[in-house]
Amino acid sequence: MPETTRAPQPMPALSALMRAQPHDVRARGDFVLALKSWAVRDCARLVHAHYDERIAPALERDGALSNTSAEDRRRVKHELSGELIFQLWCKLSYESQGMKWEFVDRIVHQHLETLQRAADDYLTREQPLGSLTLNPDLELPANIHNNEIHRQPRGFTFEYHDRDISAGALYNMGALIGPAVAAGRGRLSRGRSAGDFLCELVRQRFPELEPRDVLEIGCGTGRNTPAYKRTFPEARVQAVDCAAGLLRWAFVSAESQGVAIDFSQMDITCMAFPDASFDLVASHIVGHETSKKHLPLMIAEAWRVLRPGGVMFHMDVPIQRGRIDLCDQVLNDFQVRHNGEPFWTGWIDADIPALMRAAGVPDACAFVSYDSPPERNSPWYCYGARKPL
């Protein structure tokens, strides 16, 4: 009788690995999350109250402050920097993030052999559902390669060997005690990802769109990517990122869920796809991870590979300077200086409509909106366009 092919072993759930830790280790994780939560919510509220009661009234004696003024932001930062409550918030935010990564890094490396063995079953599978194409000669973008984004140890692009999935494991386990959880929101709610919500918005706004080819750019660990295949089951779904370790994790995750997706390692500002290759080009929290140079290139590249009649739809953090107050803008500046987010303030100041216009997007086709899923207490910043026929 012919030998049957052994089914790949399931990937261990990272949340289960965390829950399976000894009591003292779990207690450490609970403490770190509680500390992050107090910094993100309670201490930040105290900073806001101090700003509203003392800083803003003092500065407004010389005239009203404007949320769109970079000069006013500098003035507020100067005044807040000398206040003990702001210094406490900075210290708690920095230390709790370091404690988080120390905790997560230890657990990932404790289970790395098991995780890698399970991943290898999918990475070496003879007939995978989708595909994984890596490019070891790719020149990695300096803003990603030379930076520990979110202060993740060793960054997104490090590798121990040519099958290494540890960068992806670190990223996803870090999300279990990341900012959304610390702020009281789960990473997934009711089984839905942010990708599900993006697809829901596409369905609502463009109900006649039935894409044959879908592209997600900057897919990272692929947490949102399966949503595109679930929403558009007849479409071929492709996803790109520059970090090989994140892509391996994304591929293994999709394969283990039984979802066929083709992952490729590319620079999203210069992709190896012909013009007009896709009916839907989407991204989630990618723009704020780029740079002043790369953001317009990313938008232009997404528009280039979009077919006439297709839709470009990006979703990102809602921290535009005209929307959040000066105190929040100063708190966000902490991300640039102390949390591995060099473009965070640049993203606050980015003029997305102007960047789309410069990429050749007609104003009449473009959209910008703030949209909230019912399970989330803050919106996403959405922007994009439908390409004229």
C-alpha cells in the first residue's frame, strides 16, 4: 500500500504557551500587563488632566492653541517635559515596554524548538495550499532593518537560520500584552481581525467589486491576511512584506488554518508586479511604519499595481494632528524617541489626500474616513480610492 502523507502537526497557540507557564511566570506577565495598562490609561489620563488644568490655560494667555500647529506642539512639549506627572508617564511607558519584551523573549526562546519543529512541517510540505517566496538578495529598507520597531528585540528582520520563525513568534506573542490589550481591547474580538473589518468596509462601499486578484502589502505576520481569502474565496490572494521571519510565520499560520495564500518577500515601495495586476490592494497599520520618503512611494506603488475599476484601501492609526489634541501629539512623540517608531510624528503630520493626489489618484475617486468596528472604542483611519476605468 502507498505510504500516506503525515499531516503537519498543529502550531502551538502562543496564548496557550503563555497560560501554561508556572504560576510565578504568569504572575510576572500579569504584573507587566497591569503596569502597561496603568500607564496607557490611568497615568495618561492624569497627564491629560494636568495639561487641561494648568498647561493649556497658561499657554493660551498668549492666544488660542491650535491642534494643527507644529509650533504649538513644540510649546506644549517644552512645558510638559518639566512636569513630574509627564516624566512619570514616560518612565512607566518605557520600563513596562522593556519588561514586556524581556518576558515575551524568554517564553518564545523557551518554546522555540517546539515552534520551529511545527513550522518546519509546513515550510517543507511538498504540496502546500499556498506558497512562500523569499528573496535573500532583497535590499531591506533601512527604516525597518536598522530599527527595533516597538523595541522588539533584534527587530523584524533578524534571522538565526534560513527557516527561522522567531521574529514572527516574538511579534505575535508581544501582541498578547501589547497596547490594544493594555488599553482594554483584545487583539481579536468576536473572532474578527482588523482585516475582517477592512473587508467589511470594502463590501459596504464597493458591493459590486468581485476581485480576481487581491494584494495585501506589509502583511507582517499575516494576522489579517486570511480575512481576504474568507471574504473573497474565488480570488487569488497574495501578500508581501520585507521581513523573512515574519513572512515564514504568516505562511505557516495560513497553512495551518487551511487558507491558500501566496506570500512574497518584497519592498512595498518597489514591488515586482506588473502594472494593473490586482483588483484590490489593501494594507493595515503600514503607513506609520514607513518614512517621509517611503510613504508617498508606497501609495504610488499600490496605485500602480491596481487595475482600472479596482480599489486601493489602507487602514491605519487615527492620530492625525487635526484630529487629536496637542497633549496627545506630545505623548505620541514619545513613540519616536523611545519606542522604535521613528515615523510616528511624521505620520501625524502626513497630508494623505495630497500624497494620493501626487501619486496620480484623482480627487473625485479618493476617500478619507474614520471608521470604528462595533467592538472597538476608537476608529481606524481609512484612505484609498477606486481607480477609474
